[in-house]
Amino acid sequence: MKLKDVLNSSEIIITAKCFFGFEETLAEELKELGFNDLIILNRAVRFKGTWKDVYFLNLHCRCAISILVEISQFVIRSEKDLYDACAKIDWSLIFDTKKSFAIKGAIFSEIFKNTHYPFLLVKDAIVDSFRDKGIERPNVDIKKPQVVFDLYVNDHQVTLSLNTSGLPLFQRGYRQSTGEAPLNEVVAACLIRLSKWDKKTDFIDPFCGSGTLLIEAALYASGIPSNIERQHYAFKNLKNYQPTLWQEIFDSATRIVRELPCKITGGDNSDEMVLKAKRNLRTFSFNRLVTIHSRDFKEFHSETPAFIITNPPYGERLTAEIEVLYSEMGTWLKHTMTGSEAWVISSTQEGLNSIGLKPEKKHKVFNGDLECSFRQFKTFSGSKNENYKTS
Ligand SMILES: C[S@@+](CC[C@H](N)C(=O)[O-])C[C@H]1O[C@@H](n2cnc3c(N)ncnc32)[C@H](O)[C@@H]1O
């Protein structure tokens, strides 16, 4: 497809990128949002759509980290081939020189000895193509670019895309203050979906920190898009940006709710973290509908079976202390939270084993660079829990 057609066409190739291990979770969400013929890739899902879909997904998709639109695919045999192919693209159709740009992506090819070099080549081709037209060159801004391109080289195959999100979509715009180990917002949304929470059973995060899981759960349950507070989208800086279309999509999204379908409750034993979580919640209409207590997790009780998703501490303490904490968590689940379902994300194997309940399910996931396990534990009423003990 020619670039002009990509920018104006009613059918474009969209790639939604995600974190490791969440491809199926993202695909499930995309299906629910009405997309079909999905191709599941490594850390991404590809499908056909329109520019309206691109705007819609940037706002509504909770599990993607960016939404790409393919602009060109070609084969290269040398470094020079990459420059030459990029120099043929009329970049001035995409953006004007007042906008800063950056190129990000991934290189899996032996053609390049230095993995930074292909990005430099594409940058040079973009700058030269403006210069050759006698137009002033646009500036590169790595930290806060207004226009972002995605370069993906797999062996000889190159895919160039527009990253229509720009800054990753986990920068939701609602989290002003965090603790030392906040959960990534997109990871939180993916964990909630992966857990298959029905949005009706009362939700508890007893180690809520800055409140990420509580906020993502409330957004999901209320149907408010996770990115409702976000201002930045790189598609707004493209020449083909349609502000009226974006406004229509934004205006038709749910923003205000007066009730939630269930109780959403959090807690943390640090007063400072509770304040931070409350501050992060303040921006939402469900602010007063989510309860946050300053308390130890063991003080939580639920009269009805609850659904727990939580991210307890894992790295910063001595192993022995962590084992005690997780073992107490197991006791609390078995004796206080009977009939509940709990999902725990943690990187500490010793800790997770100390819970003393057999996990029903386990998923390998990453929280930033940290490899974690996300485990489901179910507790039954009364003595049945004793059968669940594992070594
Ligand atoms: C990994 S952090 C949670 C981060 C959170 N998911 C977020 O996105 O900000 C773990 C939290 O557990 C809290 N914590 C530690 N021990 C606790 C206990 N016994 N009861 C309740 N909270 C505790 C810490 O204060 C910390 O905020």
C-alpha cells in the first residue's frame, strides 16, 4: 500500500503491542472490542482496521502498550538498503518540521553490527528527505517526541510503522504519586483480565500501595476507559489528524459513574501509601466508591466471598521476613477469607511457596524487568482448606 493510501485509507494494518505473556489477554480484549481476524505475534497482535479504530483503541484498549499503523514493509540485504528504502518515503506527508520525532523498535538481524545504527540510518533518511525538498529539518527528541516511528527488523525483513500512541499507554495520566515498587498500569489491567474477575464479586487489594490495581479494577468495572485522563497521543501530531473524529470518540466514552457493580476495597499498612492511593483516585468520579484503609492485611474480613488480586512486597526484605509474611497471608486466606479467590503476583519463589496453598493456576509474567509468577489460590469454607496444604 502506498503511504498516501495508508494515511487516508479506510483499511490499514494495525499492530497492538503488549508485554510478554499477555498476547492472548490482549487478543481477548480486542475481540470484545469488536476486532476479528487477529494474528497473534510475539508481544503483539495484528489486525486490519481504520484510523477511527486507531483513535478508539488508544483510548479504550487497557492491555496494549502502543497502537502501531504499518507504513511500509520491505526486504534489505545491507545497511545501505535500509537507508535507501527509507529515503524514498515522503515523510513530509506524515508530519511537519515543527514536530519533534524519534524512532524506537527492535532489531533482530545480523546485517547490523550495532543495534543502535539502524535507528540512526532511519533518522538520517528522514532528515535528508526533508532537506532534499528544501524544507527545514525536524528535530529529534528521544524523551518526549511528538511523532514516533517504530522500526522492526527481523533478519532481512523490515517493518516500519507509525507509533500512534507515542508515549506508552501505561502512562495513563492518573498516577501522580507512587511508592518504591508500583505495578505497571497496563500489567495491572492485564492481570485483572487474566484473572477472569466477573466485575460483580467484591474486589480487595490488601497491599494496594499507590492503588494501581484498585483504580484499574474500578475503571474496568465501570466501563470508563483506562486512558480517560491521558492527554498525549502521538496521532494528534500527524498531518492526517482528524480532531472532530477524536472528539466524537472521546465524548462518547463513559466518564462519570454514580455507582460500581461491587465493593472495591484496598489497604496498606503504610499511611503514606494510603494517602498516595487516595490522591491518585481523586481524579475519578468513583473516588468515594472505592474504600482504602490504613491497616495490616490481616485485619481484612469479608462477610461474602471476595475476589483478591494483590501485589505484596517481594524484594526489599530479608528472605526470612518475606517467608513469614507470605505464610501469614496463607493463614489469613485459609481462616479469614474462606470461600474467596485470591491472585498473587510476586517474584519471590520462597514467598509464594510459603503461602502453603496449592495454586490452581500459574502464569509467568513480568513486572518491569522482574520475572514474576501470577498465581491463583482458592479457599473453601471450613476444614476443607486443610486438604489444600502443600509442602
Ligand atoms: C509491591 S507494593 C504494592 C504496589 C502497588 N501494587 C502499586 O501499584 O503501587 C507492596 C505494598 O505492601 C505494603 N505492605 C507491606 N506489608 C504490609 C502488611 N503487612 N499489610 C498491608 N500492607 C503491607 C507496602 O507498604 C507496599 O505499599
